Amino acid sequence: MEKIIDVLVRLFRLDRGNRFKKYGFFEGFLSIILNIILCILKFGFGTFLNSISLIADALHSLSDVITSMIVIVGFNISAKPADKEHPFGHGRAERVVSIVVACLLIVVGFEFFKSGFDRFRNPIPIRADFLVIAMLVGSILIKEFLYQISLGLGRRIDSPALKADALHHRTDAISTVLVLIGFVCFRFGLFSLDGIMGMAVALIIVYAGISIIKEAGSFLIGQAPSSSLVDKIKDTASKCSGVNDVHHIHVHDYGGQLEVTIHVRLKSNIHLDDAHQKASEVEDAIRRCVPGAEVTVHVEPYDEA
């Protein structure tokens, strides 16, 4: 899959110019096009067969279209440079957009859970022929393809929005698998499974929404940096000559813009100009190993006693 992503990146020149924005726009438009096709097919077959689970699955695909549209808007806002009102940039708009999308998903999930429950109480026989089964299998493969593409692109630019959209694609694939299982069981007279699978699809949608809100909310509240990032910063600063101790490491992530503050201890008899120079060396070293970081170093005297 990485090779396919490499081909897409070269074909559409995604690494030229604003890489972050181009990756987001490409994934968003690709997702919109494929999900519209899937939504039309699923809704058409679902209406023809009078299947609540397939209609729910179709609207799940439609929700992915809306999600991808919001992701594109979020990337457009996030890519804006820092200004007077937002000195650290607009990167956190990604998380805000993710929460909006998640709330929409949860509402859709609850509505279809109720519809699935009604169908479970009043089951209706559904005919599932080879064409429908083939369409569902094709849908699963397409959604898995979108999942891999979205996740791969998201990892390359460390984008939570693309990773969240990838999760939508994966849950859509799983929900379609459930619908497919239900359709196969219809042949054995288990008609109530349509409602059960409809409720299962709804629960998957709700779970995806809650997971996204949890991740985005934790980030916006002020999630602690990973221990690996803290260790990386500490090791980099410690390797600078003259630095005797590194502590009080604080990292604030504004969505692609990291504000790093650390305290370092130097010999107490060092000249002020030399201390300033040493602090600048530590800042430059951390910027090189942590892309997108703006570093501030506070110097303290080192007590050798």
C-alpha cells in the first residue's frame, strides 16, 4: 500500500507547495467521489429490497461524504498562517472539525438504531441475489482501500483529521460486512437479522463518533506530550556541550506548531553572553530533531556542590 501511496503522491504532486493542505484535499476529494458512488448504489439496492440495514449502511457512506467535506474545510482553515488573533496558527481547527463530525455521526447512529429496532420487532423478508452480494463485497474492498490511503497519508503528515477519516472508512467496511452476513442469513429464513445488523451498524457509528470526540477533546484540553517526545527533547539537549541537567520540559501542541519550553543548568561561573549562546545552541538542536517546534530555553546555574 505504501507503494501505491508513493505513486499517488508523485502523480498528483502532493509533496509540492503546501504539503499538509494538498494531502488533506486529495484524501477528502477521493473519499467524496468514491463514497457518493457507494451511497447511491447502497441506497438504490436498499430501497429496492426494503432493507433497513442496507439503507443505514448507505447513509453511513453519505455521512463519510459529509465528513470528508468538513475535513477539507478544516484543512483549509488549519493551513492558514499565524495572525494577530492566532499567533500560534490555526492548526487546532482540525480537532474542532473532528468533534463536529463526530457529533453528526452520533446523531445518525442513534436514529438508525431506532429504525433497526423497529425492523427487528417487525421483520420483513428480503431477497438477496448475487448482484447485491457482489456490490457489498466491492464496497468492502473500496472502503478498505480508502482506509489504507487515508491512514497512510495521515501518518505521513501526522494528521489526526485524516486518521479520523480513515477510522470512518474502516467502520463503514465493518458495517458492510455485518450487512453482508445478514443478507447471507436471509437465505436461511433468519429475517430478523436485518434489524439486528441495522442496530449493529448504528452502534459502530456511535462508537466511532465517541472515539473521535475523546481523542480530539483530550488534545484541546491540553493532552500531555508522549514520553518518547519528551525523552527525545531531553536527550538532544543533554548532548549539547556544557549542559549539566535538563528538566521542566513543557510541550504545547497547537496542531503542527509545537511550543517547547525547557530548563537547562550550566556552570554558575559562565559569562552571560556564553550562557545566551549556549541556550541558542540547545534551541537549534531541538528544532532540528523536532520539526515544527518553536523552542525557548531557560538557563539556571548548576550547583556542583
